[in-house]
Amino acid sequence: MKSIGSPVKVGKMDATSYSSIASEFGVRGYPTIKLLKGDLAYNYRGPRTKDDIIEFAHRVSGALIRPLPSQQMFEHVQKRHRVFFVYIGGESPLKEKYIDAASELIVYTYFFSASEEVVPEYVTLKEMPAVLVFKDETYFVYDEYEDGDLSSWINRERFQNYLTVDGFLLYELGDTGKLVAIAVIDEKNTSIEHTRLKSVIQEVARDYRDQFHRDFQFGHMDGNDYINTLLMDELKVPTVVVLNTSNQQYFLLDRQIKNAEDMVQFINNILDGTVEAQGGDSILQRLKRIVFDAKSTVVSIFKSSPLMGCFLFGLPLGVISIMCYGIYTADTDGGYIEERYEVSKSEIESQEPTEESKEQEPRSGVTLVPTVQGPKDVLEKKKD
């Protein structure tokens, strides 16, 4: 940042030592990257690479809405950025909404303003003012009646139409509300099945952009490990899965995809409800997720370090077994002592009436003759 002449200063702080400052800025996990600009603190949510962090700092530290004074500047921006938004026109309520949306979403993308003369000739505008997004070598115009809230529309359109999808990007796509159609392939496998499925998804994303870009995001994912964990299922590669990241539902193929027309039919069946949705965020699915995560954790521990797994799970089980055995044996001894106590008490009570009768007999004037105990009675007494 210093070498490129950026005004942004870079520092670090141990949040465990300065917990009050961490609480003030809402730090909930580590590492957290924030850019402080005036009274505002912007959270960085992009990929954890040097180039992406520098790009974020450059974007947020600059002007909220950058003006494009000439066609040369417009062409320069178009070559440099894959996705960017432009407001065209003068002062209006739409511009105020555009500024509000930019202040919220500047952490993700660039915002520009220009006059109608600066815009390329191929751009056709039905009315002014207007907000446009330039991406995928074309442009889309914001329509308040069809697209709804401006901030929501910008949040949906800030991605290219076709992407290489990973776990982090799927998390980001969850904010768009779009369905994500993914070709799950093995990029190292150059067989016809893998390359054909990827080409079909790319063709649909390109040729049916106007039909599906409001509802669908397209891309491919290398390998099925992450998607299997997400769906709690075992998908065979190559395949196509459509994810609804807002409610964790997904749709699996109901047909064999041979060309773009088959894929379009599959998408239309999803939109009209013909294909049954699986998964979701119901209570049953949440319980299934807890069991699946616990099972995955145990299996991964034993795979990576069997001895550590035996120690982690064997030691608690051994302690619990010893405790249970101790409780069981203590109860048995207690019952035996209690039984002996009850027997001794009953013997004492049976002997008390005999002693009383011995005291009353001399009063009646009758001479008592001591009874001679037989050998058997002596032995029983000793035994008692």
C-alpha cells in the first residue's frame, strides 16, 4: 500500500488484549479485516489474498462515486473492471438511492457516474436518469418495476453471470437470492462427459442471459467434496445441481443433460415446480445436519490420527465406565448393610417381650427354675 502511494495505513491489533475495542467494532471472529474511513468501519468479506485486500482498500478509501468525464476514461474502466455500476443523468431521487446503495455496497464493487455523451454508442436508454451494470461484455438497465429495490438489484447483479464456484463464493451468493446452477466436475479429467457438461452450462449462461439472469447464477465447481458436505449426500461426478442458498434447498437432475436445450428444460421445470426440491432448513434437516457434522468430525479425526481418536474417545468412555461400576457396587453394598440392619432390629424387638415376662413372674409368688439351654440353643446364640 505504501509503495503504490495509497493513503491507507495498515496495522494490526490483538483483540484478546484489547477486548473493549474489539467489542466496539463488533469483532466476532478471527481474523477480522476492517477499513476505517471517517466515522465508518467497513468489513472486508472477500478472498484472503494480498491482491484482493489491496483492491478492497483502494476501492473503499477512494471516492464513493467516481466520475467518468470522457469516453477514454469509460473504456479504461471497462477494461480494468469485470463488473461495475454507472449512474447516468443529473440530480434526481434515483441518484439519492444510488448514493445510499453505494455507501452500503462499496465493499463489493465500484460505482461510477457519467453523462449520456460519455456512454458507448451501443448503449440504448429508454429514459433518463438510469442505472446500468456493465458485465459479461454487455450491460443491463435497472427497472424499478421489474427489479424492485435498487440496493437489492445491485447486490444481485454484482457477480458475473458465469463463475468458478467455491465454498466462499457460495456463501456470498446466498445474499443475492438467486438459484445457483453448478456443473460439478473434475477439472483434471479431460473426458468428454466432464468438458461437455461444463460447456453446456456456459452456453446456457451466455445464450439465455436475458431469460434467466434475474433468477439464476451459473458456474462450475471442481470436485464434489464441498458439495457433498453441503448436501449431506454423495453426488457422482460429473453432474449438475441447482442450489437455493437462501433456504438450503437443492434440485438434482431429472434427466440426462446432453445439450443446452435439456438444461433449459430442467431449469424451466424447477421454476414451474415440476422438479421436487430436496433438503431445506426444517427441524428434521437441522437434526440431520447435527448428526452428519458429528459423524464427519469423528471420521476425520480417526482418518487423520487414529491414536489421537482412540485417546479422545476412549479416555472419556473409560472414566464413565469406572464411575458406573463404582455406583453399581456402592448400591449393592448399601442394600446388603440395610438388610442386615433390619434383621438385627427385628431380633431385638422379639427379645424385649421375653425380658418383660421374666420381670413379672416373681411378683406372682412362683419360684422360677432356670432353664437349661441345650447344646443346640447355645450354638444358635453364638451364631447370632
